[in-house]
Amino acid sequence: MVATINTIAFQGVDVRPVDVQVQISNGLPAFTIVGLPDKAVAESKERVRAALHALGIALPPKRLTVNLAPADVNKEGSHYDLPIALGLLAAMEVVSKHELENFVVLGELSLDAGIRSVMGVLPAAIHAATNDNSLICPSDCGGEAAWAGDDLQILAPSNLLQLINHIKGTQVLGRPEGKLADDVRVKIPDLENVKGQETAKRALEIAAAGGHNMLMVGPPGSGKSMLASCLPGILPPLTPREALEISMIHSLSGTLEGGGLMKTRPYRDPHHSASLPALKRNFLSFTTRIGVPIPAFSSVPIIDSSYNLIGSFPLIPE
């Protein structure tokens, strides 16, 4: 018997659908995961085995094969634990596979069958809503998933037992409420306290109002860094679209505090002694752990003392 559970893979900020296919067949006892899994995915079989054991469910002494399709796409992250566990339960006929065929599932399992938070729940929820699917995610991530749309059905259990009981109809899980991220109180200098520099202050106001980039050139001590540090305080508030886009990026990078939608613009100020290779990697790397300038999307990335870097970066489209 083959059971299939829907989940996702991340390529940068893009979401790709992935099928978790689980087969239980006769043969020597083995538990194999194929489909280009990374180390975290390959180790999921031990977490899944321990989580099911915590619920009193033993895996059958047969050959267990888990295929992550498409097989030519790299699978990274611990969010495959929950879909693999549900695929095994469906293949063992503990739960009905028809009840799960319309869900996109992601979550990490702990050894006591708890479901831990994972990265990328918000873009996964938007992907599910776009494709008329439902979503199963950890309870700690339910607050961010709720912003994907009011019509999206979301199950956010805190442990595997709650989810099994909901599928069997012995327990009802409510839809989580959308949450906002806590305000991060960062002390930002006030532009009105800057004396003089009227031309530079006017340029800052124009850059903030129009969303322009800005290059300040001058001798050391003329106030370039001080003026740049005042820019976040005069930026306009986030629009709903910007808040959603910024929250998606921070969800993928694992920096979305409390699983809530961000309300304030991020502020990035890497040290002026950062090497050119480090800055280039931050600009050009687009992996799950995104570099400094990418989380500063729609906000303020400041690179101080960068006169020796001008002309070293290729143009990066918005």
C-alpha cells in the first residue's frame, strides 16, 4: 500500500510542491528515505520512530520506503518529519489517507510526539491557499499561517496525538488567530536632533519618501553614519503588502519572532570591517538562511565606509 502526503520544498523564497510517498512492503526490516534528502531529512526516521513509540505505535517489521518526489530536487530542513509520520500512519491504516489528501503538511517532531515550529510556514500557507489546499502546521506557527487568508483551513496541533484525534473525529482543533510580532524597541536617533547638515537632511527625507537608494560621500567625521542611522525613524509605515512580503522572508530565514506578522521595518547595519567576500555572499546567497541585505528588504540596509566597494557588486534586480 502506498500513501501520499503533500508538503513543500523551498528554493530561495519560492515554494515547490513535494509528494511524500510511503510504501510498506514485504522484505527485511528497513526504513529508507530517498529523493535527495539532506542530513536533517535523513535523520527524520529516528525522530518519527521515537514519536510513534511515544504514542504506543510500533512500526511493522517490514520494508518501509519513503520517496520524496520529485526526486531531482534537494530536500532540506526538518519540516518533513510530520508528513513522513502521517504517511506511515496512513500506510498502516491508523488514519485514513483520504482525509489528508487535500492538506499541505509541515512540522518537526520531537521524541515525545510534540510538534515543533519550523521555518517557512507563511509562504507555505500562501502556497496552500493559492492552490485551494488546506494546511497542517505546528501550533507555534499557526499565528503566521492565519495571515494567508480567511478561507484557508488551518490545523495547528501542538502534538501528534491531537492531530490523530482530530482526523478520527474524537477531537476538534480550532483555527488559529493571526498574530502580530512583538515590537522590537530599537533606539534610533531622531533626525530633529541633528544640528546643521540641512542639505543632507533634505536628501534623507527625499530618499525616505520616494524609496530611493542613497550614497553619501565625505571625509571622516562629517556625519554620514549619524545621518544614515536616523533614516529608519522617518520612513513611512509598512503597507499590508510590504508587511506580508517582509514576514515571508523572515519566516524563511527563521527570524520571525513569535510567529507573528511584522509591523516595523527591519534595520540592518553590518560592521564596517566586514570583508568584501562576506558582503558579496550576503548579497548573492539565497539559501534558507538568507544573508543580511535580503532580510532588510523594504527597509534600511546600511553599509558604512563602503568607498572601497563601489563597483564591486553586480546590479541586483528588485
